[in-house]
Amino acid sequence: MSYVLGKHHDILGKHYDVLGKHYCILGKHNHVLGKHPCILGKHNDILGKHNDVLGKHYCILGKYEMILNSSPASSQMTSFK
């Protein structure tokens, strides 16, 4: 998974934000266990904000774009506004 706008990056299965403050469990972003809100393998944007469990992770300007490359759902571009 790769994210556009250079704010949110997934590298080799690891999920980091620019400030290095957002980490998933065991270095992997797990949708299956529901630790990160998602719908059919896609990130779920709620009210224009992207939150982690601690509510510390927000997308820039209330929106973000991502490209799902190796997604169980399908490879497509998804944009939340």
C-alpha cells in the first residue's frame, strides 16, 4: 500500500506517518483484526478525519488519497474527501 501526498506511507508492510508517531501492532497494519477502521480492505474516513486508536493520527486537511496496490479487495485508487 502506498499513499499519495507524501504524508502517509506504507513501506514493506509497515505503517508510518511522516512524524513516525503512528505505528501498527507488530509492524503491520492489520485490517482483518479490526484494529484499524476499514471497509472491504479500504481505509474508512469518518467525518473527514483519519484516526488511530489513540485519536492522534489525522490526515492533512481532513482528506487523503491512497493507492491500493496489493489489496485483498482490488487494485484501485481511492480518494476520501
